[in-house]
Amino acid sequence: MELARGSTKRTQYLRAKSTRTQPRLDMERAIIYTEIYKKYMGVKPPVILRAMAFKRFMETRTLYFGDRELIVGEKGKSPQSAPTFPDLCCHTLEDLDIMSKRQYISFKVSDDDKAVHTSEIIPFWAEKSMRHKILSDMTPDWHKAYKAGVFTEFMEQRAPGHTVADDKMYHNGFLDFKARIEKHIEQLDYLNDSDAVEKRDQLEAMVIACDAIILLGKRYAEMAESKAAAEHDPQRKSELLAIAANCRVVPSHKPETFAQALQMYWFVHLGVTTELNTWDAFSPGKLDQYLYPFYQHDVAKGILTRESAQELLECLWIKFNNQPAPPKVGVTLKESATYTDFANINTGGLNPNTGESGVNDVSFLILDVMDEMKLLQPSSNVQINRETPSAFIKRACEISRKGWGQPAFYNTEELIQELMNAGKSYEDALYGGSSGCVETGCAGKEAYILTGYFNLPKVLELTLSNGYDFETKEQVGIKILENGQTFESFDALFDGYKRQLQYLIDIKIEGNQIIEKRFAKQMQAPFLSIIVDDCIESGKDYNNGGARYNTRYIQGVGIGTIADSLSAIKFNVFDKQHFSLQKLMTALDHNFEGYEMLHKRVLKHTPKYGNDNDYADNLMQQAFQLFYDAVTNRPTACGGVYRIDMLPTTCHVYFGSVTRASANGRKAYIPLPDGISPEKGADINGPTAVIKSASKMDHAITGGTLLNQKFAPNAVAGEKGLDLLSAFVRSYFLLGGHHIQFNIIDRALLIEAQKDPEAYSNLIVRVAGYSDHFNNLEKALQDEIIYRTEHQAF
């Protein structure tokens, strides 16, 4: 049994409640939004309608106020309750049954909720939801590629996300934001600006959204005062009055204290994540740097101690953990099969105001909170740079080697260079950070929206099969060869792969353009637009290109598999002529059964990515460059550009399940490697060889790359092990790596946990860009983690 976690009795109690509560669906938002849409749809402009529904929800929704809480507010009626978003995705009754009954990532649904959903929600939203419109809009070629597992589509059940806060909410209350917006309304030029009416609607919607969040704060202040009046315990009465006082200040006005700053962020978080079910959740950015002035002020005034600040932060951690990711089904679940909603806290890095190290007392406090709470949410990372104090990175490594996958490590210098390469100013790039898994953007200034994963090994499979998908029995790709032709050289095959990749990327982006326009015109986010530069100034919505920077991403998956497969073909077929391409293709058709010698040769005696072997690594670079060239800098529908990320969440398992045997020896339907990690078992020259191979990719021209490494605990034991792990992280970053994270756990323990899950109910592992309970993972993903290469030494 796990020991009670939390530095005080209060946070131990709240944490236990958070972790022991079964997630469930909450229909209240769906009911309220349906009521407003029925009354005003077609009467009010879409963006005004969005704001009216948001305000109605904030002024009438059920408020949750838990015992012993110091920070208030939940997305639903209680902790672990997940609102539904029928305006985006109207799930069927069958979907609800699946969610309620499935073994992993289930959401309980009451009979009453099913009845309401059947009688009120489905009849109105079934053909009005964004999901229905998106799937109806897509071409037959898109549907074939989607069905075959060439790519996924993020917006099929979620809204554009990956947005990070900057510090403006700590310097402005929403009355200040409202005054700014109203000033811009007054300055509209209807004579010379043909978009003035649209801008007016957008800005008026933002005013309504300001009023909505202010109402929420006032309602919580009144509730706290009412509870205080009825409270007999003097300490709790004092706490309730303090909460009421905080909610009288924020979000209407800027915060003045550490507690108010935390409550301000949390109100904004709830606003963003209930307005739309953003993928992924809103994130607080450089929280340590934003909170530090409040911490200094309150400690100096004697109204805060380090211990009370830690308790408040632990309360915030619990609030994050109370919010499961919005429920999903089908492919959308498979690409992100977790309760984690990827709120990601950036710690350390550089101070954007000075360019010096951003590490401060709150940075170390956040590390202590992370270590103490050991919660799946929020995800926590540390930004490391040349200015980072050794004590900070060693403390982060000390926590990491405890084996539950947090924190992740990011390279500040590379991250800033990424943003500048993408056209950001240096001043804005200093506000850069990560959200979701490893994605990089300018906090408070950018809409950097992920659109879906892309299965790189599947493209090679379709190249070899002349575009025909044997799984769906359909012509998914283009025919490259005619009349029984074969690829006579590796260059010819690689050119065929390039053509196939470009064709399928075009299909994906064509669909993205349609989806982006739909969100811009029908699914605006006026509340989120308030806190992202320059939506107010431009009078344009976050989902309509209003942010200062607008970027759309496609995430490449399986670079290790594609690199090794190309290596196997080039090395064995064309360079050494060990066997013909036709024989290899026949072996792949038979999943290598009856071709054991050929399988052994491609699996064990061929150059592999992850070993600092230039033969294989050069092919990785070429495959990466093709993907980069096919996507990067293509225009989006609303004035932005496309870029690439290299990350999988859990999509490497799904993509593996729809991908037949690969030329590198990978058997059919086995998960692909995660992120830019080597294929399982391919990296045989130790961890330093892995980071040298991985660093040959140009990370700074992406929007983020994910590298997982797994160590046996004895490899990092003691003070020497801590020094080695710290030096290993710094070495990778000096080589230009973007991100690295660790599973530090014995394989034998994972195998035992798989056999006896009840005995290991609290075991947490690093999956991809997030950590999760081992028991919450389906067996294929558990196996994938178990059989990652486990390094015994550096």
C-alpha cells in the first residue's frame, strides 16, 4: 500500500480523494449549451453564440467546493468528472456504453445521464457537431488513408489546443482585459475596414467571456462566505474567509498574493478547458518565474512561509489531477489512451526579462512538490541550459531516478533556436516553453496546434505494395510502378517513397485546411482569445489566426523503424545483394515465417539507427528530411504555416497495430518505437551511442522531438550515478538534442507487475511525453515499455 503523500494532512486527504475517485461523465455543460443553442442558433452570430453559452454555463453551473480545499473550482460537478462537448463531438449511446464498460480509461455514465443524452443531446447535436461535419467534409481518399492508419485527426473529437499561458494574467484582471477590448470596439473603422463588423462581433464575444469568468469568481466568493458563516471551526472559518477574499480579487482584478496568483491561474484554466475541450489542456508556462515575485513579497510580509507555499502548490497539483482528459473513443482514444490531459509545467530555463537563469526558490519548491505528490498530472519538466545551477539539475535527476518518469528534461538553448527558426523574435522566443508532450511554442503569443500523427513506416509499406493496403483491401496510395516493374535501385525505391509520402501528406493537409476553416467560422474560442497576443488587437479569434504566431503541426511517428527498414533494404538488397527485393517482400507478406535466416540477417546483422552508425543514421536523416520538406512552411487556411513534431503519445501502438511486418525485422502489428527512440533492441552500443545518433537529426527545425531512455536502477545509483545522469543530460543538449526523459526501473519488476497488477496498483512509468499508471495501459503498450532497451551502464 502506498504511503500517504502530501506535506500536510490536508493535501494527503485531497490527494487520496483525487486518486481514488473513478472518473465519470458530467452532462451539465452539454445540457446548458444545448439550451442556449436551441434558443439562439441562427439568431446570433456564431462567435456571440459561443460566448453566450460560455457565460450561461459559468453563471448557472453547479459549483463544487470540497472540504479542506484552499483553491476552488472543478471542470465538472466534482473531482474526476469530465464534461461532455456535444458541440464538438456528439457521442452516440453506444459510445457512452463503451466508455462506461471498457477496462482501460473508462468513464462511468449513469442511467439518468444516458437518458438525457438520448432524449435531449443526440437529437439536437447529432448532425450539428463538429465531428459530424468534419467526417462529412472529408474526401474518399482521406477516409481511405485514415482507415488504413496512415494518419490520425486530432479535431475529430477534440478542439485545437497546446496553448500556454504567459504572465499577463498576473498583471491584469479581467476587468482590465474588458476595458482594453471595449476600447478596441470604440476604435473600429466601419468606413475603411471591411472586416469591422466581424471584428466587432469577436470583440463583443470577448467582453461577454470576461463577464463570464468574473461571474464565476464572484459566485465562489459568495459560496465561501456562506460556508464561513456556518462554520464552527475557527481555523476553517478563517480559511474560508481567505478564499472568499481571494475570489473577490481574482479574476476581476490582478492578484496581489501568492494564493491569489494560484487561484487566478486556476480560474483561467477552467475557463479555457470548459469553453472547448482543447487538445491538450491549457498549461501555465514558466510557473516558477511567474509566481516568484508573489512568493518574495508574501514571505517578506510574513504572510507566507516555504511550508505554506508548498501546501498551496500541492493543492494546485491536486486540482490538475482532478481533471481527466475529455473522454474519447475509436482512433482518437488509441492515439492518446490515457486520463492524462497533458498540462505541462515548465521550470527553470531562462528569465525572459533578463536572459539569465530563471531558476529561483520556487523552482526548487516545484521540484519538491512534484517529488512529494507523485501525481500523473500535471506533467512537469525542467529546462536546462548553460546557466542552470548544478544543484537544480541534480535535484531533478534525483527525482527522475526514483523511476516514475518525471520530470522530463528540455534544452533551453535549442528550444529558443527552434522558435527563432520558425520566425519568432528573440524576445518572444524567450517566452518559449513546452506543452503537451514536447511541443514548443511562444507562451501567451502563439496558437501552435497539433493536427494528427503520421505513420512513416506505413508509407514505406504502401510504396512496396504499389499503394495497395492489404489490411483494408483498398488502393490507398498512388501506383508508382506499372506493368510488373520493380525498383531497380535504392535511389528508385527512395524516390518512390518520396512520391508516396508527398501524396499522402497532401491528403492530410487538404483535410486540415477544411477543418481549420470550420473551426474559424463555427467553433471560436473568445475566452482563450482574451489571453493570447494579439487577438484583441487584431479583432480575430484564436481559432481564426488571431494570435501573433499561428502554427499547425503534423507529428511523425516511427522514425526508428523507417530508418532501419531503409537500411535493411539498401544494405542487404542493393549493396551486399544478400537477397532480392522480391524475396524480402515475400518474407514480409509471410511475417518472416519460413524466412528465418533472412529475418535474422535484417534483425541482427544490418546497420541500425541508435548505435552512432553513420550508415543507418544517414538514412534516418534522409527520411527525416523528406518528412520535413513535405510539410514545413506550407500555408495553413488561416494565415499560419505547417511544421513537424516527432512524438507519438500512444499512437505508436495504434500505428503498429495497422502496419504489417517491416523490412528491419519488426514483426507485423508490433508497436512502433516511441518518438525518435531507436527500435526496441536495436540500440546495442549503449546510451551515449543513442544520443549521438539522435543528435544527427536537426532538432531545431522541428517543433519538438521526444527521446525516451531506459536505465536499470543500478546504473544511476549513488552519488556517482547522479553525476553521470546529470552529465548525460547536459551532453545530449550540447549535441543539440531537444528533450530526453527516463524510465529507471527493472524489467523484472515490470513483468511481475503485469502478472500481478493488484500488488502494483501504484506503479507509474514513463510512456511517451507523459507518465501513467502501469495498470492503466493495455498489454501491447505494457509490453512495448517492458522490452525497450534497458541500459545497464553509461
